[in-house]
Amino acid sequence: MISGQGQEDDMSYRQFLSSGAGEGTPPFWIVVIALIVIVGVAFLVSRARRR
């Protein structure tokens, strides 16, 4: 995984593990949020370029 910042990454990684592995399911809401952000940014960029 990503290493280099030390304790902050370790904390967030533990939260990530507890939130995802706690229910035994992959954290697919992260994928959903990422897709929404990507689509939203692409939409805004295409809209801004038309003007």
C-alpha cells in the first residue's frame, strides 16, 4: 500500500479495515463515491468548456 506519512496513514488504514472488513463485504461505497466524483467533475469540465 502507500507508505511514507507514518501514523496518519496507519490510522486511516485501520479505519478503512474496520469499516470494510467489519461486515465481511468489500467497501464498495468507496467505488460508488469515486464514480460519482469522476462523473461530476467530467460533467462540470465539459460544461465549463462550452461557455
